[in-house]
Amino acid sequence: MTTDYTPPAVWTWIKTTEGRFANINRPIAGPTHDKELPVGKHPMQLYSLGTPNGQKVTIMLEELLALGHAGAEYDAWLIKIGTGDQFGSGFVEINPNSKIPALLDRSGPKAIRVFESGAILMHLAEKFGAFLPTEAAARAECLSWLFWQMGSAPYLGGGFGHFYAYAPVKIEYAIDRFAMETKRQLDVLDRRLAEKAYLAGDAYTVADIAVWPWYGALAKGLLYGGGAFLSVQEYKNVQRWADQIGARPAVKRGRIVNRLQGEPSAQLHERHDASDFDTKTQDKVLAAQG
């Protein structure tokens, strides 16, 4: 472990220190350029990318549509965060924090912006009366696990994922610190899922929808190449839960929307109609967008 770094008295932004993220990370907010967002025909306009945070919302929308909620029809527009789309003026109007996903609910007389994935999930669950219990104790349990994900995932993504997979310099202390915390979180989930089929109890809820794209993907070795490093197979209850949710048709659809990585068959860059999931239509979309 190196000990030759001493923090300066006053921190100064040095753009070159961010490695692959140098072009998009900065210590200030606000738009960098003028760019209006496209608007489609459906009540819900989603501006996102198929990262774990983005997958939460597309899975939720697909689950709602599977239940027959026609008002959950949506256009999913691709936001390429690697090239700075999230700093366009139109996107910043919907989400001043410049993070995906961002939702514009145009179903009423006045469009409603919703940003932060947890807020979007709650907005949709309450709007359609689905995947969020109404009984007080069950609702509290569900929301506790939903917000557990909001507080825990930064340690997995920005912590373990960043320092293990993306940081230009491998720092033993940082990797050990966040690997330990990620395994602790997996143990929290594993103990809970030894007691119940789903995180909030016996029913599938927004808590599972929020947690699965992060920890379900991690359990199946799909995040950061860290599955073997973290011995994810030892969390048997998480594995059972991850497989059970991953087999849901709506989850299979939702996890490929706005996705730019993996096999072409696992990418649907934009979604504007249910037929976009058809193989032939999907191939056309991919061919047109490169």
C-alpha cells in the first residue's frame, strides 16, 4: 500500500485524473450545450441508458404493461452518458442532477418531471397501484428495502465497481474496503432472502425491481467482472432470487432497453412500441443505429 500522497490544503480539479471518465466528470452542475429532447407519442417519456439504474425503470414499465396498465406505455430515448448527452439543456430541465434515468409523465394536463430512479419507481407504483403494498407494515418493509438499495448501491458501483474495474490506478486499500462492504451487503440480502421469497415478503415489489439490476446482476457475474473475485456463488439465497426474477418476461424485456453493451441480441437501443422487441424489428433498429 502506497503512502506517498498527501491531500492538498485546498482541493483543485485536475481533469486528467479521471481516466476514461475525464470527458464527463466535472465539479459543477448545469448544461454544457443546448439540445432539446425528443418527445414520442406515449404517456411516459423516458430518457435513459441501460445501466442498472436505467434498467429499474424499464423493468417497472414492462411489468406494469404486463399487468394491463395501458397508461404505462412509454418511449425510451437513449441518453449516451459517455458523450455527455446528460448535460444537454433539455435533459437538465428534467433532471438538474444530470443523471439517468429521467422521466416525463405526460399523462395529465400538465407534464410532471420525475428524476432519481427510486422516485420514479414510487411515482409509477403509486400512479398505477401496483408493486407497492398499501398495508402499513408491508409498505414500510417494502420502502425500507427500496431505500436500502439507494443507500447501498453507491458502495457497489461508485465504490467497488469503480476501483476494481475502472480506476486508472489500482489502489489496494480502496478495492479491499469496497469489496468488504459489497460482500457485507450480499450477506444482508442473503440472510433476508433465507426468510422470505422476496425482499419485502411473499410478494414481488418495487424493492425487488430496484435491487435486482444491481445485486441480481452481480450475483450472476454480470457486473464489473467481479463475480469470481467476490465469490458470489456462496450466496445461495441471492442466487435463487436472482434466477427467479431474471426469468420474468418483463424483466427480460426491460433489461435490454437502452442497452449499448453485450451481444446485439441483448440490446434494444430505443423502445417506442411493444413490437420493438420482435427479433426482426430489433435487428432493424440496431442496424439503423449502428
